[in-house]
Amino acid sequence: MNLHSPTPAPDRDAMLGAVPRGDVAPAAWHNGSARLLAPLLFAVIAGIDGLGTSIAFAALIFAGPLAAGFGMGVGVILLSSIVMAAWIALRSRYPSSIGQVQEASIAILATAIAAAIAHLEFAPEEVKVATAFAILGTSAVVTGAVFWIFGTCRFGRLVRFMPYPVVAGFLAGSGWLLIQGAVMMIVGDRSLAELFVRPEGQQALANLYVALVFATVVTFALRRSSSPLTMPLLMLGGGVLFFAMLAAIGADVEQARAMHWLPAMPPGGGLALPQPLEVVTTADWSVVVLALPAIVSVALLGMVGLLLNTSGLEVATRQDIDADAELRTTGIANVVAGGFGGAPGFTGLSMTLLANRMGATARSVGIATAVMLALMLPFAGELAGAMPTFVAAGLMIALGIELIHDWLWRSRQQLPRSEWLAVLAIPLGMAAFGFMGGMALGLGLSIVTFVYNYARLSVIRINASLRERKSSIDRPPAENSLLELEGEQVQVLELQEFLFFGTAEQVVDAIRQRLQDRTRLSLRFVIIDFRRVSGMDAAAAATFVKIRNLLAGSEVELVFSNLSPEIEQALVRNGIDFATDPVVGRERDLDHALERCEERLIAAIAREETWQDVEDYFAQTIGHSSRLKDLVASMQEIRLEPGDRFIRAGETGDDLFLLWTGRAKVEAVLANGKRLRLRTVKPGVVLGEIAIYRGGPRTADVVAEVPSTVYRLARRQLRYLEQADPELALLVHRLCATTLAERLTIANRLVQALHE
């Protein structure tokens, strides 16, 4: 009996009679003899707990038309617990792990078995019972196979992508199924009229009332007490009081069975287990196929539960546990249990933590638990027949209430309202439409939740213009000023993540809003960069055709950059024509796309029309002065051929340069010896302004790409001017300050765009 959760909680552990979380045992347990006795004492508690829940689980499944299989059901579920406890104890990466059959799985399977057996209304009793065991065993085998495959392929982490609200909703729905099953176990399929009119129905209502009272007592007592003996004492106490009541009224056991106070037992006694070969040959496998959706959901929910419990153990014990190894180990145990018609299970968090708290931290604790359960196995039939119905039903109701409390009620304080409503919808769907309806609703919510949450993530990393996002070309102030004025005519969209039909619409909305913005200059270009896009589906590719048509109607050019071959092919298949469409352009990267649009914007002004000479350039850059001619005279004119380096990385930065004609490139040498082009320098750009102040080594080379002319001012010359001609030195400092301010403005706008 385990209520699994990501981290153990005191009241959840109390459900099993466990003390609050902790990995330090009391001092009394640290002596040698106590360490030997701790596994034995825990095994007694776990044995009573395992026997009680086995009887309750069997009573939940093998009721009504399946009552003949109740005794075998107790035995097979108890045997499943033995297999789980023994194999997990021997092979788990956490030595004191306690394997158990899980109540959430039983709740789903009980509902699925009841629905499946309804298709065998006129079949013989042995066929119905064999089919029930076939569904139970198939579920364990499928669960084990799924566990093992996921663990072997190291896919365990993928299960953690399942939305938490869906997991919580399924667990809360399992609680409802437990309560519903316990009620049906007592009242059967009687109608309301039969319950209130007929004596048998009134007796069933009385039994249900007693079960509810017992469930209330169990829930209240376990929340008030943290003793590990609480649950066993409650179960024993309920049984003792029941038989004392029988003695007081003079009723015997057979009369109690006739009143449904004790479970109906098949003739014969002793240990009874289903025969695998007989189950295979007798069961109606067409009905088993109908239960496959429930079987698959048990496997997936069990995998989530195991990984949640593993995470909880890691937190509680401060140890790393290989989740994939746990999946493989638990998978084998489930396949073995399913081979004889057993039930699925995995490591129980609360029982494992209880063993740790009692000082039982070695593999012997799981083995001792398996041995204790094995000692009880021969007497399982007699013990099952002696457990009052209200105790089994009350225990299931208490478990169901606890699941609903932990995963529905408590989650409302942890989750946003929209996510909590998704949790609430799943148990409500199970209550209204049955398990299959609730499961379909849960899967639908899982898909909707994923799409909704993913669609809320912005796929637009940057939405800027050329005012904020410029190319790597160093331009003169006049061109930068033009781009400052006209840059709003270019919209730059840098995309990210995976694009699908839900997120691609964000791009359409961003472009449409920009087109409709009458407070800014009209668009001439839209650049869409795909460098950070991981992939795109067909629906998203079709969306870009929609964007192309939207922009063509406004006479705006669409430029794509950083297209991978796969994305480019998807766009072409959907109608984007890169070869002949004048509205569509393509560049290998964003920098070239930006350069393309910049050049188109500044094509109307040529440098010769802007500056008459160097003196005129300085006048337009730092303002008119009678000393500008002297400033030009203080600088050295240098003519360069293609490939000439006038700035070298590693050399001391002592010079200020003005590129007057031609073109240069800034490049760095990588560790492997290759040269990386960082940016292009156009005429009218000042270089070395930082080094003229700070000195220190140059960080990159600047190389002439075509025949060029530069003007150079050495630092020593500037120092001389500061002493001999402060007015002229001031003009140099103003030139450096203007250049730095312009570059800082561009950088600030880029940073602002990245954070918007």
C-alpha cells in the first residue's frame, strides 16, 4: 500500500503508519542487535499491511460475478507482492527499496475488468474468472515490458515530460475509482429503489454505512498518529470487534456470509492460485483486447509513479538513483508476476522511507518482507475469508480519499487555477463517463495542455528594426544617421524553438501589427532569421506562404536567412519560390540579410556626394572649426594595397585611423589557425579610438580588401598636441568621443532589443 508522490509528506506517510520523513534512524536502533531485529519488525508490519491490502484489492476485483475467484485473487496478488519485494530487494540500486502492488493500478484494472466481464454475461463462471486473471496478468506483463524497454533505451526521463496536472488528475481519478469500486463491492448493481425498498438492499446500505464509518476512523486515526503499528492495529481491531459482535448476537460465520458481512468463499480451502495454462486456454481473449487501453494506461501511469517515487527517494535520502536501472529491474519483476496472472507494481515510497526510519537500510529488509508474505501465503484463503467486508471496503475508501486529498485537494494550493481545473476535470470525467471517458479526457487534456503551454512560448526571440539590429559593417556617421532615420522600414524577426501551426501564427501577428502601425515609417523589408529554429512542421511552412502573400500585397520584400536544407525544402514544397519570386529573397545568414537591406536603404546617397574632402568629413562629424585643416595636416596619409594589414592583433594600440577610401575587413585568428571575418569597414569609419586611450595589445587584424587610403594619427602625436596645441587636441578627442558614443548607442539598442 503506497501513495506515491514526488516528495514524501508526513500525512501521506501517516496513511501507512509511517513517521515523518527522515533518513536518520533513532539512536536505539544503532546497536548491533537492533540492526538485526529492525528488518524483522518491519517485515511483520509490512506483512500485515500487504495481506490486508491484498485482500482488499482482491475483494475490489473479484466481486459479484467474479466472486468465485476471490480466494485465488488474494493469493495471486499476495504472490505478486512477494515477487516485487524479493526481486526489487535483490536488484534495486537503492538497497532497502520495498516493492508493492499499487492501489492506483488496481483501481483502474478493477474498473476495466468489470467493464470487460459485462461482455461475458452468459459465459460460464470459469471463463469469467480466467478472463479476469488474463487481464490482470497481461497488465503486469505489458507494464513490465514497457518498463524494461524504456529503461534499456534510457528513455526514463521522457516520462517526466508528461504534464503534472494530467498525472495528478489520473491519480485523483484512481482515488475515485477505489471509492466507487468499494461501494460497488458492497451494494453490487442494485438500483436505488432496490437499495431502499428490498431487505437485501437495506442490508447493503447498512454494510456500506459501517464501511464508511470504518474508513472515517482509519483516515482520522492515521492523520493523528504516526506510529507504524496504527494501520495493523486498526485492521486487527476491526476484525476483533466484528467477531465479538457476532458472538454477542449469537450468529455464526455462515450467517455472516449470508448477510454479506464476510466475503463469499468458494468451496474448498487452503492455498489456491490460478493455473497459467488454464487461464490461457479458458479466458476469452477478445474481451482482454477490449481492456488494452486501460492496460496501457496502467503501464504509463505506473512508469510515472515509479519515477516520481525514485525522485522522492533521491530527495529524502540525498542519494542519486539510476531511474533507468530501476525501470529495468521493476520491469522484470512485473513480467514474472504477470506470468501467473499477478498484478503490476513497483517500489513504494512510503514503505521504503518507513524501513529507513526504523533503521532497516540493507537489502535484508526487502527479503525479510518477501519471506513474511510467503509465510502468510498458505493461509491467505482462510485469512481472506475471515476479514470482514466493511474492513476491506473501508480500507479501499480510505485509500481513495487519501489519493483525492493528496492529488486533487492539496494540488489546488500548488497549481495555477487553469492547471488545477485540468486536474479536476479528469476525476469528474471518470465519474461522469466511466474510466475510458476519463482516460480519453485526460489524454485530450494532455495534448491540449502541451499545445497551449508550448504555444504560449514566444518563438520570436527578437522583433526589431535596423535602428536596433545592424549588420557587422562599420559605417561612417552619415550612413549610420540615415539608418537611424530610415531603419524602421526594415523589420527583423529572429525566431527560435520548433515552429508548428500554433506558434507560427505569432510571426504572422507580429508582421500584421507592424504593417498596421501608422505611427512608424512604412515597411520595405521583413527579415526572418531561422538560425535558432530547431525544426518546422508542414503547417508552419504553409504559414510563411501566407506571410509572403500578405507582404506582396503591401509591396514589402521578404528576406529569409539561416535556412537549413530541411526548412528550405519545406518552404519550397509549400510554394515559396526563391528562384524567380521578386518578393522573396534569401541570404546565408542574418548579417548578410541586414547588409542587403542596409545597402538598399542608403543606395540613394553616394560617399562622393556627401564629403568633398577629409576636412568636410570632419566638419560633418564633429562640427565646423577653423582648425580642421590643421587636424588633417597632423595626420599621415597612407595608401594600401589589397591584403595590407594596417592594424595587427597583439601589437600595442598606439594609432588612430580613418579609412578614407576603399574597404577593409576586421578578422581574428582562431586557435586552429583559421581566420574569421568579424566585420567589414567602409570609408568614413574611425578605428583604434579605444586603443588611443587605453593602449594595450590589439585584439584583431584590420586588412585592406581593395586599394584603400587611410589617415593615421599616432598617440605620441596626440600627446604632443595636448601640450603644444590644446585646441587641436580637443578636436581629436571630440572625434574619438563621437565615434565611441555612436557605437555605444548602437550596442545599447541591440541590448534593449534582446531584452524586450
